[in-house]
Amino acid sequence: MKLFIINSSIGRKLIMSLSGLFLFLFLTLHCFLNMFLLGGPSAYTAVNDIMELPVVTIMVPILAAGFVIHILYALWLYWQNYRARGEVGYASGKKSETTSWAARNMVILGLVVLLFIVLHLTQFWAKMQLQSFLGGANQVHADQSYDLVANQFRNPIVSVLYIIWYWVLWFHLTHGFWSAFQTIGIDNKKWQPRLQIIGIVYATILAVCFTSINLYFLFGFGA
Amino acid sequence: MEKTIHITLKIWRQKGPQAKGAFETYQLNNISTDSSFLEMLDILNEKLISEKKETIVFDHDCREGICGMCSLYINGHPHGPDEDVTTCQLHMRKFKDGETIIVEPWRSRGFPVIKDLMVDRGAFDKIIQAGGFISVTTGGVPDANAIPISKEKADEAMDAASCIGCGACVAACKNGSAMLFVAAKVSQLALLPQGKIEASRRAKAMVAKMDELGFGNCTNTGACESECPKNVSISHIARLNREFLKAKLKD
């Protein structure tokens, strides 16, 4: 094997693909659990009690590693691709048709998503899980978490930013999903259009679910 | 009825690999819309000769779309604005009267400019030399039906084999990746019983050579497929990924 995941282009892409699919799974779980917000404080508190279990605590560094690997590999690949393009660009531009607009702009979309992740972590994770790692003195516990979310999302600026974020992420996911399968090699002429459509449907479901939570609080629903 | 057009050309001129290049503008009048793009460049070169100026260097050979020698990045597209043809089969009827046409060489670190519009595509030969062959003596021509091959496999292999190695995929790619070329060359052999035996070694050797020569990493944008004059599909890239990863996991 001799570390082909570092030394070969396809190996590096495999890491992008697998870490991307892992983050897809995380996002799905995140979205599913968040939907309990629509069920009121008691439903959400029950879910958050699960989040304080040790098994979740173990998953935190693994998840963080997933993010870090995906981002570092992306920057590394981008730098290599930038160099592979050569020093002189095309004066007449690049007008080639591609599979999607997102396909050409994955790095930019990814960086925008990353900026929002930082905001998102400071708003919630830093007040909840991080505090429990630090000893738990200032921790917002499960029973107060519903109010924390509700307060943040009732702020129109925060909610609008979040909704923009979900749809930037949507673009990133629509290309990312089928692209991951193409890279692993589970793709052919028949499955390429199918995977592309599944990716768009999947990303749309996630984005719509997340958006609905923000709109729910923004329009004054919830306890 | 012959129709003629007047055009303005902005052509990349570069004295040598190390020299700094720049665009030069040329006017051409009364170009027949029936002439091919390369014939138009021939007319321009004739004009330059009569003016005792240095002619424009560009690659060309068979001029019937099968040798893969012609290149040229024209108005934002490798092989110009027409679909599924090489530059030699591009005709001037695809351009409007009074249009400004920008002509550039392939741009990629793997394809350094030799002079003007000619680039060194020797990297593709090196990739082929690394493994794009079958290393057994096959003897005389075998009976056509001696080895059964399904129609689908034969068709897929033939589609991959239609790659002429022109390099338009690399030229179109925002990452300067040669994956479509390598995928076609790996696929055309991996799909057939004669080529399957060495499929692992071939995929590993050709990808290693491709990486070594400074081509970029594929991000599945599909620009290569849309510009390929032979319509080679990116499904071959998925097959290359599959062959390569299978080979690496076996090691």
C-alpha cells in the first residue's frame, strides 16, 4: 500500500470522498435530532439527554478529525491543482460545460461553509459540550438547550444567516454526493445521473429541514 | 454559393519554452466559410510569408480528426466552439462576420509551450509507456470468436479506445488533470480479456506516472467530457478509480 492515500492522486481523492461521506452521515443525524425542536421543549430535552451520554463524547474527536481531514486535504488538493494549471491562464476564459456550477466552486463553497461552522460552534457547542469538557461550571444543560436555540433563532439576523448557510451547503452537497461515489469508483453511465439526482434530493431534504426549524422560531412558534 | 467573412485574430506568440509570450492581432479578409480553421491559419501563414514575417507554429497532421495532433484553445473552448470535433474539422462557418477569435495554446503544467501554439504533449507518451500496453506476444491474428466478449464490453472498450490523445481534457480541466486520458487508456484494455490480466499493474503504473508528471487531481467537474472531440465519458474515470483502488487494496 505504501501510503497511497498520501502519494497518489486517486488515494488523496479517496480520503476526500470517505471523509465527505462521513460528514454527510453526521449532517443527517444532526438534522434528524434537530427536527425534535419542532416537537417542543420536552421532546428536544429528551434528545439532548442522549447527547450527554459518554458514547457521544467519544464521537466528538472522531467527528472533529473528519472535518479537519476533509478541510486539510481539500486545501492540499487545491494547492496542487492550482500548480498543475500552469502559470498562464486562458485569456478567452473557460467556457466548457461542466456537470454543475457547484462542481467548479467547491473550495469557495467549502470555505463559506467553514466560516459559518465557526459561528455555529461559538453559538452552541462552545456553550454546551465544550463547557462540560472544561468542567461544567458554565454549561448550558439539556433542559436549557431548547431556550438557547429558540433565543438565537428568534433573532432575524441570525436566522437569515443560517438559512443562507444551509443553501450554500446545499450547493456543496449536490456536487459532493455523486462526486464521492465517482471517486470510490461506484459509478457508471447508468448510475451517474441517478446518483446526481439522489444527491440533489438528499441535499434538498437536509436544507429544507434545517430551514424549517429557523422559520418555525422566526415566525414566533415554539415555547 | 460561397460566403466569405472578415475576422480579427488574437493569436498567442511565444518564441520558445522559456520566452515570455504575448498576443498579436491579425486581420484576415474574405475567408471562405467553407474553409477549415487550420486552412484559415494556412492562409494567414501564407500572408505572413509574403510579408517576410515569421509564421505561426501550430500542431497538425492528418486533418481528418483521427491523429490527435491538432490542438488550439479557441474562444474559451479546446478545439473551438463546435461540438465533438477536433480543430482540423472545425469550419469557419461557425464564426460570424467581423468576429474576434482568440487562439491560445493548451495551458497546463504538464504541457509546456514549445513555440507559439505548439505544446509538448510528450507527457502522454510517457504515461502510455508506463503501462498502456499488453506485454504478451499474441502471435497471429486469432479467430474472431475464439474468445467470447459481450457486446456491451466490446462497445465500452471501443468507446474508450476512440481517445486520440489530443489533450483537450487536460486543456479544459480547471485542475490540469489528465484523468480522462488515463481512464480511457486503462479502460480500453481492462474491459477485454487480453488486457484484464495486467489491469492492476497498468492502473498503478499509469496513475503513478501521471502524478509524477505534474498533472492535477480530478474534482469530477466533467469539463473534460464536454470538450472531448471523441465524447469519451467520465464513467471511464470511475472505472479507473475502481481499478486503481482495487489494485492498491490487494497489495
